Amino acid sequence: MFLGNLTEKEKAAFMCLAENIIKADGISSESETIALNNLIQELHMKDEESKLSFEESCRILTDSDELIRRGIYIELFSLAMADNIYDSTEKDFLKKIAQQFKLPADFPPKAEEWLLEYFSIFQKGIELVSK
């Protein structure tokens, strides 16, 4: 949703972080894999792991525009929630990303609140259609 303007370098860096958020809780769920594959398609990337390190990825993205960093944070949070589990390792990972990206302190909680509300409304829509 927020990744349309990434450069090729930013896409590779984002994919590294996306792979890390999926692995953060030690559980690889089907819903996370599907969400990651959707992102790969959205970014028009090959289905391969990023060759960048976490540190290189953060460095590349820290130099990106703040709007890019905000969008990436939201996409990473969304990916963390793909399996409806948001555990402490994922929270710690996103906190680290927010710090690396030098996001304003009020942004992560606002983004999380918005996304949780979005997921709730989306789930209600699925339930409505399924009846």
C-alpha cells in the first residue's frame, strides 16, 4: 500500500527487514508467507531473499525520505500482524526500526492504533461477506 515509490535499493532493503520481522518470533506461519509473497509481487521483485544485512538495510532506509520510512514502518507492522500474533520479539524489532529510522516518538503508537483498527474493520468485512 505504501511501497509504490521505493527505489530498487530501498526495495531490497525493505525486503531484508520484512524477512527479519517474519523470523522475529521464530514462527513461520502460512499467513506471513502469503503476505510476504504479496509484497514481493507488489514490488515486482524476484522471489529471492535479500542479500543485504540488517545494518545495511537500515542505513539505506535511514537515508530515505521520512514518508518512505513511515510507510515502511506501517508495512512491517502489517506484516508482523499477518498471523494475528504480535509478540514481544516483533514489538522489540519494530521499536528498533522506529529508532533506526528516527521516527517521531508519537508515530509508532499512532500507526499501530490505526492498523489495529484497520484490521478489525477488515475482519468485520470478511465476516459480513462470509454470512
